Amino acid sequence: MPGFFKPPVPARPQRDGAVTGLGMDSQAIRTRMVNRLEAQGISDGRVLAAMQRVERHLFVDSALANQVYEDTSLPIGLGQTISKPSVVARMLELAQQGGLQDASGKLGRVLEIGTGSAYQAAVLSQLASEVYSMERLRALYDRARENLRLLRLPNVHLLFGDGSGGFPKGAPYAAILVAAAGSDTIPLAWIEQLAVGGRLVAPLQTLGGAQMLVVIDKTPQGVRQTVLEAVHFVALKSGTA
């Protein structure tokens, strides 16, 4: 969108273990990825532009180079994964459609539960004024912090802690995105920290064991939950490790 996104970030050194050798070719590869996302039904131009701009190969190990721009989840260690590009785009589009926005269409303050590699947080940084992202696993938090340090994103705040209680100090949030599937109920803390007019997007495990993507809209009249398609995420856990 003209006037919305910053100019491309200059090339920067790669972290140890990151995919290298893609160079300027990654721009064309990302364009093909974004074209696939559009063909799959992602239509928000701001989301597509953000997915185009953020280099996914900076968030995975070099051994996965040949898969990094395919529509697949990839391991990032400790039993965790980086979500499929289509899943990231879907969740961001849902947040963009229902979260509180300013006059330019940019989301306000957003809370992300489950930083993982920090890829989704980096994409979110293009769509929101501020991003608070929480990670409960110290090793992943340290790696994500290094990824974000290289990207120099001043509006992303990485937090180490148990995300099941949210982050009250940053509330209220225009949107909350959750990258792990919890039980059959959404924690009350998340609902309380969501601004009126805001939207929460999260995978939820049903009583039958299936995972479904749900959207929760907080309106002046109350909370409305919409169940969408089946998804597959790692389990939401409490505590830190």
C-alpha cells in the first residue's frame, strides 16, 4: 500500500545457522509464495505485502533451505515449528479484518502468544503499531531475540514468560494472536486484555480432540465466538522452561 510500508530494509549479515546464498533471488521466491497465498484466498493487500517483505529464510536453519518458501511448517527445535505461510497469512488477515485499526488501516497494539522463531511477529510488525510477543521456552526466546535484533524492528517487544496469562501491562490489545492450541476454552485473561472492538484469533482443541481455528470478537454487547476451519498447532502449555 503506498505510503504504508517502509522502504526495503538493507541487506544485513546472517546469523549462524541461518539460510544463506539466496541473496536477491529470495525476492522472486517470496513473490511466488505470495502469489500462491493469493490463489489460496488471501486477499488483504496489506497482509500480502507484509508476507512479501519479511524474509522467512532468516528464521530457519540452513538444512531447510529448499523448503523455506513452500507452504509447509518446519521444525525450529524443542518440538516447536514455524507455521505454514498460509496459516500465518490466514491468521493475520482475520486479525486485520476484525481488530481495531487506525485511520490508515494499521492495527493498534497486538499481543502474540507463542513467539517461536519470531517470523509471525516480524510480519505482524508491518501491520501493527506495536507487537508484544511472549515465548515460554528460554532457548527459543533467545533465538527469537537474535532474529529480531538482526531485523531491527523497534515496534516489536519480545517477552519471556507464560503466555497463558497474557501480558496485562500492555493491555488493552487491538488484537491477540495465539500460535498454540489450548483446551476447549479460551483463558479469561486473554478476553479481559482484549480491547472492546478487538479480535482474538486462536486454535482451540475441541472435546473430541480436533483443533479448530476460532475467532473471538469483543463487542460492547459481549463476546462472540466463531469457529472456522480445522488446523494443526503444537499444544499450548503453561509455565516456562
